[in-house]
Amino acid sequence: MKYITEIVIHLPLSEFIKKLNNPDNLKHWQKDLISYRHLSGNPGVEGSRMELIYKMGKREVVLIETILTRNLPHELHVTYDAKGVHNIQHNYFKAIGEDSSKWISESEFRFNGFFMKLMAFMMPGIFKKQSVKYLKDFKAFAEDKRSES
């Protein structure tokens, strides 16, 4: 499953990237995040890995993030792996004038196992809905300092 989401953030690109690139800010725009920890490599650089734990309903979901390409402020490509799901994210960032930035996120999901394939088939919109929610929550945090935590 593939889709593209995008949002305009009313901040200069450098300020937008500074907020996005700080893992301590994750709690402000990913309300389901319980914790994160660095696993390997130099934090924030290509090849580095981080564990993220989310509360999804009544269960905890563990994601392993791997940075594939880091060419900030223009692009950041990562993968997220969880039980039954491999997610590839290609994120592009563009300045729109002096005071606004556009975040374009190309998402691809690959599913393993009967349950995850069935869920993707029956409810494909939930993945895009969650992606859009994170973009909107980041926008609220970055522009208005509203926090989801």
C-alpha cells in the first residue's frame, strides 16, 4: 500500500527542521508514544536505529526506526519495522517563501502475516488517517506550541 500526504507548516524551513529533528519533541506531536531509545549507530545519522514504543488501544507496539537517507533540510528517508509491518517513509521538505515550509511524506507499507494483511485489506484508510494525524499534530505543536502529551 502506498500513499502521499503533505502539509504546510507556517515556519521557516530551518526552524521547522530544528523542531522535527529533535527526538525530545516527539512526545508533543505523537500522543501514543510511550518511550524511545537509541539502539545503534550515531544518533540521527544514516544507518542509526531507534526503538519507539507506542500504546495502540490496549496493546503496546514496538517500532524500530532506521535512517536510510538524511539530507536535511531537504529530505529524510526512514523505515519503521514492527511485527507484521515494514513501513518505508520518504520525507521531503521545501521552503515556501520565507515563513512557511511544506512537508511531503511518501509512505509505503508492506505486510506480513495473515492478520496484518487482512487489516490492510479491510481498513486501508486507517494507515493514511494516522499519518495525516501526525502531520496535523506536528503542525499544531510547531506553530502554536500545542502538545499532545
